[in-house]
Amino acid sequence: MQPFNTLTAIAIPLTWPDVNTDDIFPATGVNSSTMDPSALTDRTQMGRNAFAGYRYRSDGSPNPNFIMNQRPYVDGEVLIAGRNFGCGSSREMAVWALAQIGVRCIIAPSFGDIFHGNAIANGMLPVVLAPDEVETLALLACNEPLDRLTVNLEAQTISTLHGMRFGFSIGAYHRHMLLNGLDEIAATLERMSSITAFETAYHQERSWILEKNR
């Protein structure tokens, strides 16, 4: 995966509360003209269905009123979201679809727990800020759409061109994974020497278990 260190990018203000994974990646119930069936199985094509119920009209044409179809937000890599973003099912395709349209960081007051974990596992940084801080950034993105935010994972800060700076917290393990572009398998393999040492010591200290099971 691509390491995440510092990202300077356009921010997309989409602060609806309780956006669920079916909103982000609708698997059923969407008009066939807006849902590309091949994207349900091809991860590299899933971006076409991100927010499909909002990005497209009933005839399949882009909806000009949806913010992700408007410039400069169409090129945004930071999504400023509302509370409980990514709630609902454990659909990992929601993260894949957002990644395919270029989103690398999501800022929100809170996230669905499973979505939060899926984001980190796929190299996407979920940042939790206080509601008033999220609102400040969203208003800035609305009023100054060309102004870019800088997300610095190393320093754990978000800064604006106007000099505002917000700190955020992230677990050390998740921070390490993102900074080094590691998925969970790669992160586990990094610790193989410790795992092997534990197994060796465990078997030596509890050899009677092995003898009993022979």
C-alpha cells in the first residue's frame, strides 16, 4: 500500500450525519443505469459506484448538484464528513470505492467502528475531530474551495492556508501501519521474530501440553 505521511489536498465538505456503507457503495436497489454491475466484483472499478445514488441521475448522467461532481471538489482527496460516517454493514467495498475516486483521508466527528478499521487496513486515514472543528473545516472548504488542507500524520496535525491547526489522536499501531504502507498481514510479518520467540518459549515452558497431545 501507499504510505501515508503528509497529504496536501482539496477537501470535500459532505457533512450529512449517519452516512452508511450502502450510501457510499450501493449494492442493491439502485437504478441499473447508475449501477455498473461489473464494479461489484472488480475492485479497480468500484469508484464508479461510489455514492452512485447521489452522483448520478435516474438516466445515468452525472448529477451536477452533488458536490463530488463539482469542481474543484471532483479532485478532492480529503473528505470532511458528518458524525457516524460509514455506519451500517461491514461492506469493505465502501472503502475501496472511496479510494478509487481518490479519497485518502476522511475527517469526521465519529465513524462506524468497522468502517474505521477497514479504512486503516486499506491505507486510508480516518481522523476524528470535535464537531465544531469539523464544522470549521467544512465551512472553509465551502467558502474557499481551492484552499488545500495539509494532513500530517507524522505530526498528527491538520493545518489550513489561513494558519489554523488542529491536532488529532491515532493509536500507535495504526499510525505505524499507515506511515509505512502496511496492511495487517505485512504488519504481522514485521513481528515474526517476536512471534517465533514467543512460540519457542511457550513450547519450552509448557512442553507437557505437547507431550500429552502426541
